[in-house]
Amino acid sequence: MSERPNLQAWTITVLVFLFMLTNYADKAVFGLSSTHIIKDLHLSHAQFGQLGSAFFLLFSISGVIIGFLANRANTKGIMLGMSIVWALALLPLSFVGTFSALFWSRVVLGAAEGPAFPIAVHAVYKWFGDSHRALPTSLVACGAAVGTGVIAPLLTWVITQYGWHATFGLLGVVGLTWAVLWLLVGADGPVASSAESDALVTRISYWRLIFSRTMIGVCLAGFAAYWIIALNIVWLANYLIKAMHLSPGEAAWIIAVPSILQMILAPALAYLSQKLTAFGVSTRVSRGLLGTACVVIAGGAMICLSIVGMGVAKVVLVGLSFSIGSVIFTLGATLIGEISPAPQRAAMLGIMNSFHTLAGLFAPIAMGFVVDIGTDPVAGFRTGYIDAGLLVVVLGLTAAMLINPAADLARFRRAAVTRLQAMG
């Protein structure tokens, strides 16, 4: 069957977009409820940071395990099971509200959501060949943007009118609704191999794949970008309300700005990348340098936002710092798909995503402790965002120097030739 996309391919892409929207709405509601949860449970910033990080306790491990499972198992069934567990983890919080209940709910939710992005990308890749993947991958990533920010005003309204318990329960029902829709319409695609694969390189040792320059670079850049996402999910609303003295409604509209920008930037830059590749530009440039440049810009914007007063410039910097870095998730996934044989692709995407999301384990706690160190939360947030921005810039620049898919593929082919000669 042709690898060119068809109507069914785009239908699946829309469903996967909704899958990621639900996934990130489940994450975002915790941060949007932060002031209510801290007040109701009498938590310190450090304790709330611990709850934020609990989500990532098993997040990375499950991403690797399910990634290897997806090499052999039906992607439709995996995504169905994940969405049901999401719902079951959220529904009890509609009537239970203790630190322990929140902690364990977030641990279970994190374990079930850990593989979401790599499995979603793998599902889409089964419908699109390598040369057509950047744009649909960006649309999947846009689901995260909508779930994190665009629906933030709606979630905030529900929290304000009906309480955070009702909002968690509502998202549980939404998850079950998606599961029913996916059961009826979802399907695995027919594209079995990458356009970059050849008859010689049909399987590569995981050791070589994991420690390739491209994999290391993508992991570092994605770790940096996910550090920003974790701060967005857990702390941005609290920062805007406590440090910038905005109302929850005003904060929700500002939180929507990064998501709107991401919905513009992700497909636009993915389309640019796809066109550059079609014009013969190396993927080291069209995917690697383009993606890592976005990470560096995000880090620089985060440093600036911490020292700029509330106003239009602040809103623009918030939008830029919490949006543009996410482009690396789209382009990074296409880079890993480019160097990985199809039978190993799901596992490699899972490993990649698991490394990225390790940032979610550390970023919320780090920010919470920095804010609690002094007596002034405003100064604490300022220091935390400057430190985070510097970390992101350094990792982005390092990744830009490492990523080189053509060199990695050439090395894999040489290793395959050597192995065949040894066998002969």
C-alpha cells in the first residue's frame, strides 16, 4: 500500500489529537487547581511540588515498558487501555480530597500517561511514511497545547463554579468518552517500514541506537523542553496568581497564550522542516538545528520573563518561553523515526520520551524548594525561572552540536556490513 496519507490516515490523526488533548487536560487541571488544593489541604509550596512530581514517579519507566510492548502489540488496544486507566485514576478525586489520595491518583495517572506521546506518534507513523510525518506529528503535539492551555479558561470556570473535585471527575468522564470513540473508529495503519530503512539495516542493537549522537541530542533537547512543560503544568498558574497578583480567570487566559502560539508554531515549523527536507536540505539542519534553535529561544525567553514586569512584554515572553521549545518533540520524534528500523521504532520513541519526561520528576520539586527558601515568593519564582532558562539554553546548544542522523545511519550501515562479513 502507498505510504501517501489518505482520509482514514487523517481521521486517525484527529482521534490521536483528541487523545493527546485529553492527556494534557488531565495534567493541566492539577496546576489550574493549585491555589484551591494548597488552601484546602493546607500545603506548603514544597509539598505541592511533591504532588506535582508524584505524577512522574513511574511516568518514565512505564514509557519504556509500553514502548517495547508496542513493538509487538496492537497500538489500538494499548491506547484504549491507557485511556480507561486515566479515567479510573481521576474519577475517585471527584469525592475524595486528601494528600494521600491525590498522591496515589497522580502516581497511577502518570504511569498510564507516561507512554502517551510515543504511542500516539507510533500510531500516526503507521499511517504516514517518513517524508510525510512531520506535519501530522505536529498536529498530535498540538493536542497537548490545546489540553494544556486553550481549554484552561473552561477548566478554570468549572473549578471556580463547581470546585476542583468536580473538574477532576468531569475529565474522567471525558476520558471514558474518548475510549468508546476509539473502540469504534480506531485502527492500526498499514505502513510497516520507514523510508530511511534499507535491506541492509533491518535491525540495530539498542546499545548503538540509544548511544547514537542523534538519540543523545534529541534526549537532551527534549529534557530541556519538558522541564519547561513541567513548570507550566505545575507552577505557571500559581506564579501568575501569587507572584503577579492576577485573578484565577486572568491567569487562565494568559496560560492559554502559549498553547495558542504552539498551535501556530508547531505545524508551521513542521511544514517548514518538511519542505526543507523535500528541497534536499539535510535532516541535521531541517530537523535537528531547527528544533534545537527553538529550545534555545525558549530558554532565553524564560530568563527574560523572570525580570520583566507585568505587561504586554511579559505576556509575550510567557507565550514564547512555554510554547516554542515544544517543537523539538515533533522534530525529535521524526529524527528518532528516521534512524530506527520500524520493528524497533516504538521502543526507541518510548525510551526517548521517558528520558524527556524525567524532567517532570525534578522540575516541580526544584521550583517548589527555590520558592520556599526565602520569605518572598516573587524573588523565589524569579530565581527559579532564571535557573531553568539557563539550563534549557545550555542543553539546547549541546543538543545542536550532537544531532547528526546521516552520520548515525552511515555508522549503522558500516556495522551491518562488518557483521555480515564476519558471518560470511
